[in-house]
Amino acid sequence: RATRGGEEVRGYVPSMGQIFLRRFQMVTQFRQALEEGQLSVHYQPKIALPNKHVLGVEALVRWQHPEFGKVDPDEFVPAVEAAGLVGVLTSFVLEESLRRARRWLDEGLRISVAVNLSVRNLADAEFPAKVVAALERFGVPAELLTFELTESGVMADPQRALPILRELHSLGIVLAVDDFGTGYSSLAYLRQLPVDQVKIDKSFVLGMGTDLGDLAVVRSIVELGHSLGLTVVAEGVEEDLARDQLEAMGCDVAQGYLISRPLSEERLEAWLQARTAR
Ligand code: C2E
Ligand code: CA
Ligand code: CA
Ligand code: CA
């Protein structure tokens, strides 16, 4: 990205060649970075509306690169996908998340974990078997695992993706359509997918306080989702006003900076404890 904060301050804009080189380096270094522990998973809480119970967390990968510093998933995940390495990434995030869920179970807490999938995962016929093996290894019930997938991910190759999604769903894993409203979302299409949740894209949620168009989109997704029997999740909840509006519309779940930023495992534990102590 040409306008990353630090570089902008110094008036430094990388050339196309530099961006390409950086991407190339990230891809070639990815496996080693994983082994060396440069990648970690942060977790962002999701709460029920209106009672504010913590229902689950979304796992979001982080890369602390020795040379480039903090690299955004928006930058490296697409590169890792293009290089055919996303299976390794998903396995890492899945295992970290299930290990976390297992610890909560041991503490008597039922908190679900949501992992983002990429198109490539949905093209891997072996993927459901790998997931089953991981669930068994950690002793986590399938109902405590959610997969978030984008519509474009499913629509890239529906013939291949659909049987995999059906298999995951029949295991009891919760499936959520991410970034809903940004793609070619249609009611007909949503009905054909074996999904349980829609996540309203944060662009609409961020805009709904000031833009009547965004507010209308959010309201219609809540209605559409409910009419199809789905749980509706809003991401990008940054302000009290948005939370109140969502609550009034009957939106089921909220996630966003207002509730918490994505947190390291350690900070999440502290956050959870402070919350239950209240
Ligand atoms: P996403 O799945 O749509 O994740 C939500 C993004 O919104 C996260 O960015 C999160 O930090 C950010 N966010 C959460 N609350 C707020 C808020 O209130 N306001 C604003 N402005 N933003 C908020 P992040 O962590 O940078 O991740 C970006 C994207 O990278 C994710 O978008 C997802 O598509 C991808 N990604 C992250 N982790 C993984 C992973 O483990 N595997 C795969 N395949 N993709 C991942
Ligand atoms: Ca997501
Ligand atoms: Ca999203
Ligand atoms: Ca996104």
C-alpha cells in the first residue's frame, strides 16, 4: 500500500517495483515466519444485543515482520492466497482458535470462535476432514466453531464450494456470510447457501449514523436476514448511536471498536475478566 501511516509522514511513497518486491518477499518468507512465531492471532469479541453477553470472538491474524513491522492482513492474506499457501494459514489460525476455545471450556465458559476462510479453502475437498480432525484433537464441539466466508469466495466456484459448505454445515459448524451487502448479494442466492448468519459489512454500519442510504441498507439486511431465519451480525460498531440503532432494529449481534478492538490472547483474558467482575 502506498500510503501506510509511517511512510507517509516521512514523505516516502514506495514505487510499484518496491510494492511488488515486498509482496514477493512476504510470500517467500511466509512459512518460515509461521515457524518462527512472527504470526499470531488476535481476537475481537462479539456481543449479543441487547443483553451484551459475550457470544464469541473473531480470530484475526497478525504478522509482526522483522523488517516491515506490523503488516496488515489485508496486505498479506491476498498474497498468501495467490501463492497457494492459504491452507497453511487457515490451519494455523484454526488451531490457535480451537486451543483458545478448549481453555475456555476448561474454565466452564462457552465462547465460540470464528475463523475467516479464503476461496482456496473452499476448493480443497480435504478441508472438512482436516477440520474434523482438528475439532477432535482439541475436543471442541463443532457448534463452537464458526467459519466466515465472503460471497465472492463462494461465487468464485460454487460447484466446488457448495458441497464443502454443506459438509461443514452438516457437522454442526456455524457458517456466516461476511461483508454482506458489498458483493452481488441477492435473496435468491442467500437462500441457496447453507448458512446460519449474515454479517453486515462495516462500511454500512460505519455510515448509518450520518447516511440515510446506509441506514436503509442495514435495516433491510436485518429484515432480510430474519425473514430467512438467519442470525444478523453487525461489524464496525464504533459508536453508541450505531449500537442503539442496531438494537432498535433487532440486530442480534454486535462487533466493533465500541465493544473492543481485536486483542492479543493475553489482553482478551484481562478484558473478559474485567467484564465478568462487573
Ligand atoms: P474482516 O473479516 O471483514 O474482518 C473485520 C476487520 O474489521 C478486521 O480488520 C477488524 O480489525 C476490523 N474492525 C473491527 N471492528 C472495527 C470497527 O469498529 N471499525 C473499523 N473501522 N474496523 C473494525 P483486520 O484485522 O485488519 O482484517 C482485515 C481482513 O483480513 C479481514 O476482514 C479478513 O478478510 C482478512 N483476515 C484477517 N484474518 C484472517 C485470517 O486468519 N484468514 C483469512 N483468510 N483472512 C483473514
Ligand atoms: Ca470476518
Ligand atoms: Ca467483514
Ligand atoms: Ca473485509
